[in-house]
Amino acid sequence: MKLNKKAFFKIHSWIGIKLSILFFIVCFSGSLATLSHEMDWLFFPEIRAEYKGQYAPYNTRVANIRAAFPEGKIAYWGASNESYLCDIAQVVENGQRYYVFINPYTGEVQGSATLTFQRFFRDLHYFLFIPFQVGHFTVLIFGFMLFISMTTALFFYKKWWRKLFQLKIGKGRLAFFRSLHRLVGLWSVPFAVLFSITGIWYFVERTNLGGVSKIANTRSPSIEAPGLDSAVFATISYDIDYDRAVEAAKKALPGLTVKDILPPGSPGRVLYINGISNVPLVRNRANRIFLHPLTFEVIGLQEAENISTVTWLNDIADPLHFGYWGGLITKVIWFIGGMAISGLVLSGIWVALKRTAHYQKPKRKIWKYVNYVFTGIMLFFMYGTLVVRYAASSLSIVIISVIMALVAALSWYVFDYRLKKRVLLKENKA
């Protein structure tokens, strides 16, 4: 049966045009998320660290956190994979969550913030700030959309494998941008495959299709801890002997480099530690150690070398999706790939509008308003989250608002005003 290339083109165009605004937001936010830690380094001098070859004791670092936040509680401690970044401890004090920057070499608390670039872009890309799972599944659906958009393009683009270096120059602006769109699209195929497949995997995990989520995610065990009454538990995140806990984790899993530490969130929970070993590509959570928070007895253990295939697939999804598996070099490469796909959305819109502006009558633009409404909902919840949850400063909110306003104004100028102006000029000349 002969493939209907026009049908594939219509599907490709429908996804790129009808869902353009949301598609761009998802792709662009994901691209920025790959280098969000580096953005923090650029804009937060307090998060910068200078490698000194030896780490300060964990208990020293915790003592300094306690001095800075005496009424706080450590909810999460994450060590950076990059030597030029501080550890970040999430400390909750008086109902507010702070991201505390601890120099791992000196043990000094160098500063804190209620919101970081990493947190903002991960939340935006993760669920668009929209609650009730609506945002999560909206983003995850675009994993399917990206895969369909890529495959349909390859079907209708004749002998694309011969055009990997073909760029039309000197044949007009429309021909150039159409050719550029196709050329960038071809070279972006590996990234489109990677981003879409991992995105689809996230969908499978979140919906627990085939029991994947239960198989891949080891549950934190519960314990009986009669000595852990409310008074002890109130300060346990500061009182734990972290140096001893880390040694117990390394003894249970030789070769472990500890990365994340989560103190127990309730009296019946355990101290959770994870990190990296000699198993490549997997994320920190592939190695999990569950310890009794008072005796440091090993309650549970997951070793990356012995995990199931489903768990392994789950634990390579994040490093592959965000590109941090190889350090700064791979993050930069992934950033370029993500920006290329984001650019494809924009260039596809421009080419389509440019091609149709001269001979099509205005149509009902229901999908345009669907994009607008959904974007408006996203902005509503985003500002609410920034103000209520993150207590973002007025300056941060102003900066975010100005950047978004500039992007919106530039988009209107390029995709609406300029195109309409050129059409009117040609009609007047005719």
C-alpha cells in the first residue's frame, strides 16, 4: 500500500501549528533546564565553589546549617555532580522552604534562596506549574507529539537521507527558511528520538502501565523506632550523625559516592541515602540505602549492579533526557539539541504562515485560543506558586515578567505584524 504523504504532512503541520505555543514552551523550558544549575552559578555567586580536593565533614556542614536556620528542618540534601557548585540543602523553617548553598570543601553556608533557576525551569518543564496532574500529563503528551511529528516528517520528506547538507541560498527568504527548517530537523532527529522516547517512558511510569512504577521504584521501608518520640523527631534532621551514617552506607555498598540524603519525614520512616557507583549512565537513585536513623542499621538496599531491566530503564531516563550523564559537555550538547527542536517549532510556524498568508482567507482560529487559554492558566498558577510556595522576591517576579513580555512582543512582531505588513504591501502594489 502506498503511503499517503499528504496525510503525513497534514499531521506534522497540525501538531506544529495548532499546538505551537504549548509545544514551544515544553521544548524551550526543557532546553533551559539542562543548564539550569549553570544559570544558578552565573546569577548566584553564593552557589559557586572552588575545588580544594578534600571535603568538610558532614556534621560540620550540618552544624553550620543549624546555626543559619536554628528553627529549621532539613528536608533534603543534594550534593552537586559538578566540582564548581555547592551542595544544596532544602531547609524548611516557619513553613518556608529555603535552598541553602553549602560549600562542600569548607563546610560554610554561603547563602540561600527561596527559588533557583534549576527549580523554576524543572517545575515549568515538569508540570507547567499546573496542579492536579493536569500539567504533568500535558507535558507528557508532547512526548508522543514529538515522536509523531518527527516520524511523519521523515515519511513525507522525499529521500531525506540525501539532504543532510542541503541548504537553499539565494532563492528567496521562504525557500531559505523552509530549507533551514528541514536541515535542522534532520540533524535533530537523534535528539527528537531520545526526548520523545524518554518522555513516553515517563508517561508509562506515571500511569503505572504494566506495573512499571511499582517495579522500578523501591519503596522506602517503615521501622519501629520506640526511641524516636516527637521531641527527638523535632530536631532529628540536625541531630543525626551524618558522618557515621555515610560510613555505614559506604560499608553496605562499597565504592559508593554519596549524593543525596533525606532525613526521615515522620517517626516511622528511615534515613535514605543514594549516590553513584561504577555503574555508568544511571541516576543517583539506582543506588539506594535505607538506614535506621538512630542506630544506622541497614534496613534496605538497592545496588545499581543488581537492579532489574525495568528499574535500569527507569534510572537511565533522567540522565538521557536532560543530558547530565557526561557532565557539562553533554549538558551543553543536549542544550543545543533542545534549542534546535525549539527553533523548529518557531521556524515551522513562520514557514506555514508565510506560505498561506497570501492566498488563504482568514479561518476560525479555535486552536490559537486553546493555546492562549492554556497558557493563561499556566501563568495564573505559575505566579501563584512563585508568590505562595517560593516567596519569590519582587525583583525575581519583575524579571520573569519582563522576559516573558519581551518574548511575547517579539513573537507578535515576527509572526503577526511583519507578515501582515508584507502581505498588505504586496496587495497595494498589485
